[in-house]
Amino acid sequence: MTQKYNKNCHLLPLTAGDGCTVSLMTQLFDFDMEVKPVLEVLVGKTLEQSLLEVLEEEELADLRQQQRMYEELRNAELAEQQRLEEQDRRLVQAKVTVFFSAETCIS
């Protein structure tokens, strides 16, 4: 069964007879008006998500910078500790050498 478009009506005719559905132009779907709130929500959520991602990336970059600074400080402290230990070892070695050389002189 084929339905023909009735030029006097906005929609296809009813299948049960010769009548048609009459609708006013104000009752039809207004795409711009109906989509605007949905689009605003989508754009808002997208911007909010993007901002959160940018903030997260900045926070991660800050954490990496702090970690680099901490590692540099730790490495400097370890180098200083090794230098002091080596200096202490040389002093002890010098004292031992002086002690044994003095003991050799006494005997």
C-alpha cells in the first residue's frame, strides 16, 4: 500500500481513511530551540573536562619538577657524604701512619 503526500497537510495521511493529521507550525519540532540546551551542556562538559585535563597535566609537570629537584638535592647530599667519609678515612689513615711511625721511632 502506497501513501501519497497530501499537500494540504503537513504529515502523511492516516491509513484508516481519507483524513489527515493537522498540525500547526508552532507544534512542530524547532531544531535550533530544542538542540540549544543540549549543545550548551555538551560544550560546557567538554570545556570542563578539557580544563581538568590541563590542570592535571600542569600538576604532573610540577610534581616531576619537584622530583627532579629532590633527586638533585639528594645526589648533592650523597656526594657530600661520600666526600666527608673519604676525608675521614684519609685522616684516620694519616693518624694510623703517624702512630706507627712514632712507635717505630720509640722502639
